[in-house]
Amino acid sequence: MANTKEVRKQIASIKSTQKITSAMEMVAASKMKKTQDTMLEGRPYSLKIKDVISHVALANSEYPHPFYEERAPKKACFIVVSSDKGLCGGLNINLFKQVISKSAELNQQEIGSCFALIGTKASSFFKSVGGEVIAVAEKLGDKPNPDDLIGLTKVVLDMHKNNDIDQAYLCSNSFANTMTQQPNVDQLIPLAPEEQSEEAPSQWDYIYEPEAKELLDGLLTRYIESLVYQAVIENNACEQAAKMIAMKNATDNAGDLIKELELLYNNVRQAAITQELSEIVGGASAV
Amino acid sequence: MNTIKINIVSSSEEIYSGEATMVFATGTLGELGIAPGHTPLLTGLAAGPVRVQNGSDEETFFCSGGFLEVQPDLVTVLSDTAERAESLDESEAIKAKEIAEQELANKDTSIDYAKASAQLAEAVARLKTIQKLRKKQ
């Protein structure tokens, strides 16, 4: 039989854990609001640049951009967006699962993989399982700066320019609602060509100042950067939501455990009292 | 009066959205004045002010570079959050590569699929157990 002191110690330790998890839940809830706001603030830019890109695709441009070009794929790059901190349930793991299965699928078609990683969790995961890592961006914080991602994106785009990679995938969680986050692996390069509307065959083209090539290079680079940035801030919102749920579950679980242990504690205490009484009675009758 | 729609956005926020009778901006090749019905134009923006005139009202925004797209009825300013220089981008790229090299020093580059799926399966199993625990109660 466990003794009362041990049980009491256990209860105390679980209670303090519960305090921590419930504090973390509240922190995550308030951060979630902020990260969602950041996510929404970033949206206008990505919508507008998408509009511009679709106009550009419609325009009868003299310069076909390499990002639209379908090459026989030999190697693909995965940009994996993960969180910096853990304790957020299956958020990162579900994403890595998708990345690994996609990469294995490509591997069977003899397409190699390399990885550009955002977030500490991704880098520690790929550190343990191997894989060619070409760039890492970590510790971007709750409000990442778009400029922090320039380097990583440039590494990927440069590799594409030098024909080292032929495809790029953006892997991140998309925010459906607080309860659901959906891991996605989307093709980034080659860019899916916009659907041309039938009734308006485009004959017009922009005036480019200075050169079409230079401008489109810059614009499409910004477009890819904005997609990556959007993925990062969306993943941040996902992280906080997942963390809030995970911590809420942990707090509830701790509560249940405490209840069970308190029952046990009372049982043990009662048993001890009963035993003592019976000893006293036994002793008295012996006298 | 004839107006043209104008949107100014930067990657972290929407800066301005509205109508204008005239828009002035500093392109990489020089000062631009855009009136409604302008021919389609795509240009880079230099760091400088973007002035939006609507009748007698005028608003000025500072833009540290980016892109400007003109459609006959629409002007879109895609502003960068910071000034961008090729050399700066390059150093950022080198930084990202360096971290990758440090993190994964003396690692083989082929991915161990068996190990990866084993690790993930274990993590998923752990999560499932927690979920089951929840359901039981």
C-alpha cells in the first residue's frame, strides 16, 4: 500500500505542472489573437501581388519567365515551415509526415530532394533523419520580419536558376480554424500558369521600365517571397492555436489525475486509521 | 471627375486603398505621373514618396522601393518593407546557408526514410495515446 506522504507529494507535483500548462494555455490564447492579426495584415499584399502576377501572365509578354518553365525534374527542393517551439500537439509531426511521404514518392521516380528549413523543429528533425539541407532560418519569433526570409528564399531561387533544382515545394500548415490546422505540400515552382480566359485573347503588353526581364525577375522573386512569408505567418497562427489546444488538454488531464490521486489518498488515509483503530481495540481487549 | 483606383500595400500591412485623380511616384527611371486611363505599365519603384491626389486632397506615403503596376483603371504599389540591395540579399543568403552547414555538419546527405518514418510513427503513437486517455475519461 502506498503511503500517504508519497501520494501527497505526487499530487503537489502534478498541481504545479497543471499551473504551468494552464498558464501556457492562456499565453497561447493571447498570442493566437496577435498571430492571427498578423496573418490577416499580410493578406492584402499577397492578394495584390497575385493580381499583378495574373495580369502579367495574361499580358502577351516577350519574355517567358523560367519560373513557369516545366523542366524534366531531377531534383526538388522542399521549403519546410515549422514552429520554433514544441508543445503544440501533432502540428509539426503531421507536416513532416507529409513532407517525408512526398519526398519518398519523388525518390521512387528518381527525383532527388533537398530541404530549406524554417523553424527549429524542422532543423532538429532533419538533423536526426538526414537529408540534404541547403538553408535554414530559425528563431523568427511571433512577428517574423519578411526580410528574415529573403536569404533562404534566395538560396532556393538561385539553385533553381543554376538548374540545381527543377521543382520547389512549400510545406506548411494552413489555418482552417482554432481546432483544425491542415498540413499542405504545395508546388511553388514551376508556377501554375493562370487560366487564360477564352473570350479575351490578350494582345496587349505592358510598357516595361526598365527591361521586362529585370522587372519580371524582381516581381516573381517578390511573389515567391511573399508566398513563403505568408506561409510562415499562417504557420505561426497555427502553432499558437495548436499549442492552446494541447495545453488545454494537458491541464484537463492533470485535473483528472489529481482527482484520481486524491481518491487514492483518502483511501490510504482511511485504511491507516482503520488499521490503527483495530490495533487499539485489539490491544485493549488483550488487557 | 475621372478617378483611378489605387492600392498601396507592403508585405506586412495594407497602407492605402482608395480613389485618385492623379498619382505621382518615383520610378527607377524617373518621376511618374499617372492619370486615369494610363496605358498598362510595369515598373520598379525607387525609394521616395508616392503622392496620391484626389481633387484638392493630397496624401503622401513613403515607399522604400518595390514595384508599380498600372492598369487603365487600377494602380497597384507593391512596397518593400526595407531597402533592398543585391549585396544585402547575397549576405542574407550566405547567412542562411551557413546556419544550414553548422547545424548539419558531418551529416550524410541521403535521407534515411526508414528512420524518419519510424520516428514519426512513434510520435504519432504517443499523440494517439494521449487522445485515447482523453476519450476514456
